[in-house]
Amino acid sequence: MIDLGVLTTEARNPNTMDLDQMTPQELVDVMNSEDGRVVAAVHEEREHIATAVAWAAEAISRGGRILYVGAGTSGRLGVLDAVECPPTFGVSQNLVVGLIAGGSDAFVHAKEGAEDSPVLGAEELDQIALCGKDLVVGLAASGRTPYVIGALRHARKIGARTVAIACNASSAIGREAELAIEPVTGPEVLTGSTRLKAGTAEKMILNMISTGAMVLNGKAYQNLMVDVKQSNEKLVARAQNITMEATGCSRQQAMEALEKADGSAKVAIVMLLTGANADQARGKLENAGGHVRMAVK
């Protein structure tokens, strides 16, 4: 049996010993104060996070994927980051994948026992054809989830790069991975409820990894998401706004260029900035590895 008492994420927070007697304002104030510690903890890990960003970008550029593996809150955060990549960056649903112990149903209905199987973590990576080009990111606030340990151990055997994200120092999953990211967020406001500070830290780091990897692979021009998919009315307007911001054109010009570009803001921008037609713009982008800034030089 694991002694959870040695984990900082399981310790009691001295600032919230009277949590059950606090007013709504006091509850909000103490939670806000404790959340401030998360930013500082993540800041301490920024060099390790930058390495993970570089590895994630490299995995994508060489035809691999970013694979998140976790259980409970950590698993849900991985799935959340993964499913938001296609509409934001116009990538395949198979490029960033989130695996959660217990399967997709566990996102909504907790299946806590599934996290105790290291074999399951390895098997589920095999089910999605894990290969050496992939980057596997193991997530566990406690840093000792067997499901994640099994996945990381198997990924290393396959030859995939591995990153562990935990909120306890010298974690078990950190020892299984090539790179450990361990922001120590300290005891939770509600003892052991790692969906709070620990979960916030994990979400911040995942934001950095996926966004950074996509930007490095040409999914942004300036700070605009030029590969956004126009899958609803809001995103149609966003594509127009992005094209207008990048080129200084009118909305009508943006609409016309986007129509000629088959809805691609990236292609429309290159067309408007270089005077190229849609096919020529696509060629410029291909030669530039998908980077708008290089395509318009």
C-alpha cells in the first residue's frame, strides 16, 4: 500500500484548517491566494517545459504524435487538451491523443480502479499503434499512478520520447520518463483534492506544450491562429477577422480570398500579402514548411 501521507499533494494545508467555517468570501479569498502559488510553481519548471515543447514540436515535424496518458483529473485534462487541438490548429484528431484510464467513458463517469493497472497503460498505447516517432506525456498529480508508470515504461521500450508531469518532487513517474516536469504546488485547499491547484498546474503546462509545438510547426502567423477550422459561425467570423488582422484588408476582401482559398485563412493571407493565386499560395506555403512568415518573404 502506498503511503499517501508522504506526498505534498496529500498533506493538510495549514491555511485552510477552518475551511468548513469560512464564509463565501473567505473561501474565495483563500482559494485565490493558494492559486497564486501555482504560477510560481510552474515558473520554476519553465526550462523543463521548454524542452518538452521542443520535443513535441519535433515529434510532429517527423510524422509522430503527442500522446497524453493519465487517470482521473489528470487524464481528463490530457483529453481536453487533445480534443481542442483540431479546431484551434486545423490538425487531425489523431495528431494529439488523450488516453484516460478506463476509456472514454471515464471522462464523464469516474472509473478510479482502472488507474491501478500498469499493464493497461501499455496495452492502450499499443492499441493506437505507439511508435518511436511519438512523444508520450504521462500525467499524474500524485506522481505514482500505476497506469501512467506502465505506459511510460512501455513507451521507453518502444523508443518513444517520454515526459512525466507530476506535482510532487522526485515522483515515481518522473523516474520512468526521460524528462520530469514537477511543479510542487503544495497542499490543496481541500485536502487531497488534486483537481484544484495540481490540476491547474497540469492544465497550464499542457497549454504550453501543445500551443508551443503547434506554433513551432507553422500553425501561427504573428499571434494569429491561421489554421483555425471554420466549423461554426463564430469560427467563420474568426477566420475573416484573422485574415483582416494579418493583411489589413476589408471584410469583403477577406471573404473573397477565403472562398478562393477553400476556407484556409493561411492560404488567404499569403494570397493577399503576395498577390498570388490560391494554388501559388499553397505552393509558397509548402516550400516554407507551412510557415506564413517565410512564405510571404
